Amino acid sequence: MTQPKIAIETRHLTRKFGDIVALDDANISVRKGEFVALMGASGSGKTTLMNILTCLDSASSGEVWLDGVNATAFNEEERREFRARHIGLVFQQFHLIPYLTALENVMLAQYYHSVPDEPSARHALELVGMGHRLEHLPNQLSGGEQQRVCIARALVNEPPLIFADEPTGNLDEENERKVLETFQHLHDEGRTIIMVTHNPVLGGCAERIIRLQHGKIVS
């Protein structure tokens, strides 16, 4: 039987801030196409781990392999370039440009990656159920709709790795359900998804939960 490909792997990953050990000898492995939740209390290290995995930060020691590439020794420019081409990010805060339409906000992500391509931006919005709201500004959209625009923005360049940081933290129950359905659909399509959350409902939607406590992987 063919072994599943590994999308993300860390080896003895440690991150220190002065004398504070935020991440302590963390070893994780995520298969290609897996939907994983990173869970833990505030200060457990999950945000630190997320920042390293998304090339927003670098480790103090250890290795991180992303999509078959050793990202450990990346400099700032190499991290930025890898992030643009391989990683889709969805944040708790929407970070949409208020004077741009939903379509334009998605196309802006293309601009930083290569060149804007309106048909593919439209397709990304249609994938998340926002094809009927292309020309609406953020303040004309509900919180759940704005978050789905953010998911489309993360998808538009077809990154192999999708990371979501508390993606429903600012949403009501109904909009949370719709966003979770979107992630489940993406998972069914074979996308690799890593979601940071403290919400057990969100964690229960993932295939597997990785728990952190005081900077250590505990399960």
C-alpha cells in the first residue's frame, strides 16, 4: 500500500522568547489532505506553532518541513515568497479592504502572488457560496459572508496548505455553521487544512486534534 504523503512535519521544534520557552520540542506530522485542529488553552503554544508553520516566524531550533520543503533556514524574503505560493491564511479578523468589493478583495491576493485573474477569483468566491455577492463591499456583507470572502481569498492562488486561526471567533452560531460547512467541503475536496481553535465544536469537525499544553504536544 502506498503511504500517504506528508504535508507538514516538525522535528524537535523549539521557539524561545528570551528565557520563555513558547514551544518545547514539538514533533507533529500532518498527511496531505488531512483536516487537523490545533487546540490548547491560551499560552499553550498553538499560536507560536501556527506562526512558524505559516512562515510568519522562525524556530529557535529544530526543523519544519512544509509541502516537502525544509523551511527551517528560510530568510525573511524566502519565507514571504513561500507563504505567497504555498499557504492560504484565514484569520479571525477579516482584514478586508473596506472600499474594495468582494471580488476585488480576492483579486488583491492574486496581485501579491502573480497577476490578477478575474475568472479564477470569481470561481473561488463561487466555491464558498459567494458568487451572488461579488460586487458587494465588506460593510454590505454579514460577518459569515465576510469570512467566506476571506476563505476565497486564501484559496484563489490554489495553495496546497490552508491555515485558519480561530476562523469563527467573531461569528454567531448560524454563520459559524456556514463557515464550518465551507471548510468541510474543502476537506472533502482533498485540501490540507490546519485550524487553530479553543472551541471544542470546531475541533470536533476536524479529522484529528493536536493538543498543546505549556508549549508541548500532549496528544
